[in-house]
Amino acid sequence: MIRLYLSSFKGQNFILQDTKDLHYLKTVMRLKKGKQILIFNESAGEYLCEILELERKHISFSALKQTRTYTKTQPLQLAFPLIRPNRLSFLLEKATELGVTDLYPILTDHTTHRDFKEERLETILQEASEQCERLDLPKLHPIEKLDDLLTKEMQFIYFDERSKTTQNNRANKNAILIVGPEGGFSEREFDLLEKNERATAHSLGTLILRTETACLKALILFSD
């Protein structure tokens, strides 16, 4: 069954105005009057809804029944460097499926790709959430430099192939997982991380991983 994330949905009968979601339902999925779909968000949960009226610039829905209530997701935060667009799309899709709650795109000394089309990335997160049956979307934070991220009053776990620590120790489940770019962090950044009292080094093993692979392995290791 089609699932659609609508942030403004309140669990009641409603009208979907002229938006990309309207285009998707009418033109791409070719829905007709009487068709039922699932609509969800963080506040309403998930509802079974039926199309009452389908016009050129709007669709009216009847909220039939709630199918699931929303329970807040356990924090799982990831800071990642920008990479090639197709690989970044893959990373965001799979991170969503693995339950990431917060995404922090960062610029590092070795970052080579700086393409950051926020609207396109938000669409990827929405589509992945619809597909994997989540009831929320990961929060995509504004892009910032690694140096600025480390000024936040939070705990950090960064991944360093030189570290001997391989055991998952998540005493602070709100820690932000930080993965470096291709080529790794610069010596300046390692020095910055090592001197940060709120940052802890961790190893992902002996193999050299692509950025997106390292991100996914980190999420798997540190998820509940």
C-alpha cells in the first residue's frame, strides 16, 4: 500500500493542495476516487485514509482509522562529510532505513565534493521513510565545518583506524558519530578531536572503508 509522509496531517479529514505530493499521487501513481493509502507523521502517527474527491489542484481525504501511534525514536546521530551525489543518496537512504534520527553534513580539510542540494536530499529521506515504514523523518541539520560541530555541548564518537577501541560503549546514547572523508581526517583535525574532552576515538576495523560504508557500519555498531 502507498505510504505518504505529510508533516501537516493531523489525523483528520483534510485536503491536499497543489504540491509535488499531489503530482505524485495523481500523475505518477494514477490514484482514483475510493483508493486507500497510509498517511503518517511524527505527531499524528499513521492513518488509513481514503480519497473522497480528486480534482486538478487538490485531493480530499477521509481519515478512516489510526493504524499506528508514534513512539519517539531512540537517538542515533551521524555526522558525515559530503561525497559524490549518487553515493550520498545511497548513504542517506540506507541511514534512514537503519534508524538514524539526526544527520549532520560536515566540511572537513579533505572534503572534495561540496554539492549539497538540500531539497533533493530531503526528498530522499522522505521516500526512504515511506518505503521502510518509519513514522518519522531523520532531521537534516545545516551543513557546517567539523570545527564548528565540535563546539557543540555534546558528546562525540569519531572513527580512527589508528584506535584500538573496538568495543561498543554507548554510555551516552546521544553522542554524535563522526565519520571522516576519503583520505581520512587531516592531522590538524585529529589533533582537534584528540584534544576535545567530549570526543572519544573508536575503530571500525583494519580495512579501509569508503565513507558511505564506514557511516553505515558505524550506525549498525552503535544502534540498539
